[in-house]
Amino acid sequence: MKNEKVLMKLMWAIALLPVLITLFVFSGLPPEIPMHWNIHGEIDAWYPKFPWAFMPPVIGIVITILATVLPKIDPKKENYDRFKRQYFIIRLILVAFFAVLQMVIISISMGAAFIKVDTIIKLMIGILFIVLGNLMPKFKQNYFVGIKTPWTLNNEAVWAKTHRHGGFVWFVAGFIMSVLAFLPGIGSAVVYFTVILIASIEPILFSWLQYRKQR
């Protein structure tokens, strides 16, 4: 992958920038900050600003570290070179997800009540599904990324078919979720989480059926 070192620096910058911003505004944050919202988008849990104000960016940093280490210990580590670009995009979008989440939490903590957290988070997850759906068909067998079932890990053809199918399912699910993010009400939320459940389970069942066909 071209400019790999530059891209890695970019990812670390995205991971570390929220930490620096949080340190800069830390003294201006209230003693407790919002960390959980209910199905109506209302804050239902407050936590002490230390250490909770740093949790999302810390998660982003941990993801950056793990994503670098895990391929080195994967029994199928040689396959990562076959989808290096897709693997980097996954890492980047996950780190960006937590960076944006941190900015949302900090903004609300400092009085930006106009921000609709439920809409933003549901939209970000929908976009995440769309991106992963586009990348999935390029995934190669490994133990950390993708639809990892006993049947996909046992058979490379089943892995390929499952990820082509699963990629389509996740792309469609992500599109539906992105639309639902802007629709208020419990009904919309129920449909949203139902779509996530179906998109998570259906490709697993598909991999089992494909394995049976292969045998």
C-alpha cells in the first residue's frame, strides 16, 4: 500500500487529537459528563469527568494499537497483505468513529444542547455498516476481521461467498439505518435495532448453508 507510513501517521493523529482537545477543555467541563442516552435520545447516565472524559479517545488508541499487533499473531497473518488497503480503512473509520463521538460528548458537556446524539450515533453506525459492506468482499481468511464462523474459517470458498453476500447485506442494512437515523420515535428505533440484528445473524446462517452445499 502506497504511503503507508503517512497514512499510519494520519490515523495516529486522528486517535490522539481528541485527547489533546479534551486536555485543553478539561478544566471547563462540569464535574459529571453525559455518557449514555436512552432510546428517546435523552441523557440517562452521568459519570465523573475523570476518567470518563477520556474513554472514547482511549478506545480509539487501543484500537490503533491492537490493529497493528493482531495481524502479527494471527495464524493466517500472510493473508493480511492480500487486503491491506481494506484493513487500513477499517482501522481508520473505527478510530474516526470514536474521535467524532468524543467531540459530541465534549460539546454536549459544554452546553451544546441542540446536538441530537441519537441521530448522530445511529447515522455513524449506519455509515460504518455501509463502508464495511463495501469492503467485505475483499476480506481474506483471518481470525480477527470479517464473518468468522467455523464454516468460513474451515473453507476458503465458503469464506469468499459469505463475505460477498454479507457485504451486500451490510451495505443495504447500513443504508436503511442511515435513513432511520433521521426518523424519530420508538418505532423507528425498534426497526433500527432489528435491522442490526438481522444483518448480524443472517450472514452466519448463510455461511452454514454454504458449507453444507460444499460438503
